Amino acid sequence: MPDSNGVHGEVLIVLPREEWKRLRKLDVEMIIRENIEKVEETLMAEYEEFLLKKKAKLEKKLEELEKDLERLRRFYEKALQEKELMMRERDRLRKENKELIEKLKLKRSRG
């Protein structure tokens, strides 16, 4: 992302002393103008490679999240089924308990 001046970043170039002396004699502006298209192409290719790697990582993360979500769905559905089973069992036990209390009351009243 460019900063407020439209600058995308900095590049530091390290050269051997002899190379630096040779370059100082050249018309650097002309060399830059002649090669700017190649540099832009290289930077775009590197940026595209960066984006493709980032996309691959995000796709992998999405796949992991989808697997986690599916596991959670299965867990939730199983929990709902178990809840229904427990509710039926609770109702059955309530009914059984009520019947036993009635029998006990009847037995006490006769006894």
C-alpha cells in the first residue's frame, strides 16, 4: 500500500565500490527510464506471487474452518438428539414415579 506521498516502499541496493564508481559515470536517470518497465514487470510478478501464496493460505484456512464447522454441526445435531432422548426418559420416569407414589399411597391407605 502506498503511503501519503504515493510511495510503495523503499529499496536498498548494495554495490561493490568499483561498480559504484562505474555507475556514477553513467546517466542513471536514462538507465532507470530504460529499465523501469522491466522493474515494474518484476515487481508485479513478485506481488502476484505473494498474492497467490496468500490466497493459498487463506483457502487452506477456509477449508479448516469448514471442517470445524461441519464437526460442530454434527456435535450439535447429536446433542439435540440426546436432549430429546433425555426429555423422553425424564417424562417416562416422571410418569413411573407418579404411578409408584399412587401405589404407595393406596397401599398405605389400605394398610
